[in-house]
Amino acid sequence: MIGEDAKTESGWREIPIHSEIKQFVARLVSESTDGFLLSGLDGTKNKYGKRGNAVGRRFLRLRDQFYNHQYVLHSFRKTLASQMQAAGVHEAHAAQIIGHEIDTITYGLYATDIGFPAKVAAMEKCSYLVGPQS
């Protein structure tokens, strides 16, 4: 579902879905009963009508069950940033995908968006497959 609000301007951006999880995301979309990727959280909205707290609580329950408190929601962003750095993705490109502001005059003030195809190429340099790969 398209959100009605974002905390910051960078919240309004296109983020490519990595090819390794496209089928999973497509399944979540097709099975959604309320237009959200993580469906079924309507009964858990806070007094402002936001679902974020419920998503966070669900994440924490799963984390505690499998990982003993060692991750937080921003661990996903940290992992992606680390993967992009190791793959040699230009920092300005990674920042546009992750949603960080670029503080330099050249890229932060004057440069435009790198475009969706370049974001896809940067995202595809990362891999989340676990175990031996052929």
C-alpha cells in the first residue's frame, strides 16, 4: 500500500527488490488481505493509526526466538550498507538506495537521482544467500 506520510523526504524513494527475494515479495503481495506487504496488522495500530509498532514487535519476537537479541530493525540497513561497500558500490549510490542524505555540495546539492536501473545494478551486487554457492 502506498503510504500517506513519510518521516523524511528520503522516505519517498524507489527501492529495487533484490532478485533473490522477488518471488517471496510477490507471494506476500498476492496473499495480502489489506494492501500492505505485511498483512493482518490492522488490529494492532496505535492511537495515531500507525502500524509501525506492531511490525517492530513482530520483528522483536522473531529475533528473540532465533537470534538472542543481537539484531535491531536497522540491522537490515547496516547489512545492506556493508554488502554494498564490500561490492564497491559508490557511496552516493548506496545512500540513495538506503535513504541517507548526501552532505557534499557536488552530490548532495547538485547531483540528481541515479535512476532506477542504476539502483537495481547496485542492489544486485549484494547477495544474501547462506551456505555454499555454486
